[in-house]
Amino acid sequence: MIRGAVLSLCVAGAGVAGCSGGDYIIAGRNLDPCLENLPACTRASASCVLDPGTYAEQDFPGIFNFLVDIDAGNELEILMFFADQNDAGQETQIVWNEPGCSDQTVYNSQGADLFYEARDVGVLSRKAKMKEDGEHLVEIDTDMRAKVLITVNIVVPGTR
């Protein structure tokens, strides 16, 4: 019972001794190996579909593309835990595409040290509000050298 309570606190993101950002990312979620080649739009494909019940493990530098099914008006939050930090790099870009890549929201680190930004809680979070219902392609392109656990949260207005 105590183990379940600590797990629940990790999932809620509370600061519990022995509960790292990595625990928060994987607690209650299933690892998706992201080995597929899913059509996302005319210019890009995705290697998996992530949802709040799954996470991926990626070795960067490089590009990681995945899909998330989300309703219009909700925020799509990308959470990244840096499991192995070698070099923060100079450029990290996250692109949230609307279905069919008709429109996009872009985050660019502009040289910021994302490892440093994530130091307090161990998890870096970025989010964008989606305008259309459907599968949204998310693209993470970075020159950082790190092993990163990645998951998503869907934030419904008025619930957080």
C-alpha cells in the first residue's frame, strides 16, 4: 500500500524522496519502442503514437517524430527527462503540427541549456495549444547528446 502511495505521488509530480523525474515519466506508463513508420503528413512520418499512458526512450542528437491524438482547444504538453546527460547542445526545436501539418507551433531553445533548466525537478516541460481535432505530429530536433525519456500530457482547459 505504501509503495502505491509513493507511486501515486510520483505520477502526480510531487517531490518525494527517491522519486526522480525519471520515475515521474515512467510511473504507470508503458514503454513504446517507437519502431514504426507511420504517415503523418506529406513531408514527414512518425515512429509511434504516444499518449499519457506511454513513453519513449530516445538517444539524441537527431530527430524524433511521433503522433498524439488530441482534441482542439487542449494543450499538448511534452515532458522530457534527461536520463543520461552528455552535452546540452546549442539548438533544440520542438514543433507541434496540426493534423496534416496544416499549421504549427514552434519552440526553439535559442542556445538555452535545457539540462540546467530541468535541474530542479529533473523534467523539462513545454506545451502548446492545439487548434484542430486529430493526430498531431510532434517533431523534436536537437543537437544535444543525451538519452531522454519522453511522454505527453493532454491538458484540458479548466482541469489544471
